[in-house]
Amino acid sequence: MARTMTIKKGDVVRIIAGKDKGAEGKVIAVLSEHKRVIVEGVNRVKRHTKLVNQGGRAGTTGGIITQEAPIHVSNVMLLTEVKGKKVPTRVGAKRVEVQKTRPDGSKYTAHRSVRVATRNGEEV
């Protein structure tokens, strides 16, 4: 069984390997089937696009477009706030008790899984 991705969209991460090592950015997209993430402003590549003439306003102009390429999830680390400083941390999981309400209004306790920063034990 495949493990779930510990990095989610919107997380702030640091690149720990590759040409952009040390760079930080926000995760724009998660490609879980390929175990890759797209980080804002990191691993930028140039794409050469062809001029398409489909008539009217539907045609796209050709040229060179710079955009972010996916990075393997093993090359990024989640950043967490410790004493006002951003530091990298591994991600664990913990089960916590929560109060839930049934449709009839009665309350009950249940468990849910949350992501936890292993560095300081805080919920991510």
C-alpha cells in the first residue's frame, strides 16, 4: 500500500537537494500519483510554445514561457515556526479526540488523524 503525501498544497517548504537547494517557497500543487510537488518560484524551466493560428481571438501567441516544474517530494522539507524562526522539520501523524455533532443534535467523541511537526510536536 502506498504512503500518503505528508506535504500538502499551501505548505511552505525548503528545497534540500538539487539545483535550487536552500530555496523556500509555497506549494502550488501536489501530484500525488507521481510523488511530486510544484513549488512557487523554484525549479523554473523555459517552455517553447508554437504559434497557433485558429482564427480570431482563439489563437495563442508563440514564444518562450517560464514556469515551475515538479520536484520530487523527497527533495523538499516542511518549514515550521520555532521561536520566530522558520526551521525545517519532518512530518508525523497523531490521532486526536474531537467532539462531533450528529444530525439530531447529540454530541459524541471521535478520533481524527492530524499532521504533526516532529521538531516541536505542534499540529501543522
